[in-house]
Amino acid sequence: MVQKHQDDGGGKKITLKINDNEYSMVVEPHWTLREVIHDKLGLTGTKEMCDKGACGSCTVIMDGRPILSCMTLAIECEGREIETVENLEVVGNPLVEAYADNHAMQCGYCTPGFVMTAKALLDRNPDPAVEQIKDALEGNICRCGTYPAHIDAVLDAAKRLEGGKK
Ligand code: FES
Ligand code: FES
């Protein structure tokens, strides 16, 4: 499905592949991927906290790796496979349900970034050890201090996905 997005500015026309949709749009060279995803396309699950690459709240998955969308220029993302938190089902997704059942959030602002980082980890390592989870999540900051619950949530998700030991 190709969706058109209009913008009045100059720049270059590109097509972004996000969550199995293609978005053709004109982007300015200085626009970050976060701006395009959140501000232009309305995929508001991708958050901005620091806008300097220091908090992880803007994390999306690109070609299987978690990346900071606030530090990535949209114009460089043509042809890449991008996944945002909107691609995860709210009901029935083992990772989302593990996060909810382990109360791995308070205000929830940082949660999409953590979840996408955790998803990228589980996609490449379905049975991560605690230290591997800590390493993967070390770039994600939570102002509410929910850190221990993320470890439990990812271990629980691995079991639900049958990657973890029962
Ligand atoms: S908003 Fe991108 S790392 Fe903080
Ligand atoms: S749950 Fe509030 S910033 Fe993390």
C-alpha cells in the first residue's frame, strides 16, 4: 500500500517503508526520522525526550537493529525497513503483554523506546541472559525509575515467545 503525504517545503522526494506501508513524501535534508515518523506521519508512539541521542525514547527498528530516530536523517532512510511501536498488536502480542503484566512502566513515556529495543534484542536473541538484557537496554532512560521491571518483562516475554527456558 502506498500512502501519499504532502508537504509544502522543498527537499527531496523519497519513499519510506514503515510497518509494511510505503510513504512517498518530500523531506527536507535536515529532517530527522523521528520528526517524519511522529510529526509528519502521525505515528506518535515514537517519542522525543532529549532529541540528542541520549535517552532512547525515539528508538525504532531499522533493518533489524534498534536505532535512535532523533539522530537519523530521514533522507538517508529510503529503502530501509523501518518498524515502529505501532506495528505491535496491543492485544495478544507477547512482548506487549509481558510489559503490561510486569508493570514495566509508570508514566509510560519511555516505554515505546524500551519495547522496540527489547523487540530487536528478542528478534536476534530469543533467550537472552539478564546481562544481555541490561546491555541491550542500557541506552534507554526512564525518568520514573522502572529499570528492574524491564528485566522481568523481557525475561517473561522470552518465555511467552518460547525462546526462554520454561
Ligand atoms: S529523543 Fe532520541 S535519544 Fe532521546
Ligand atoms: S515510565 Fe515514565 S519515563 Fe519511564
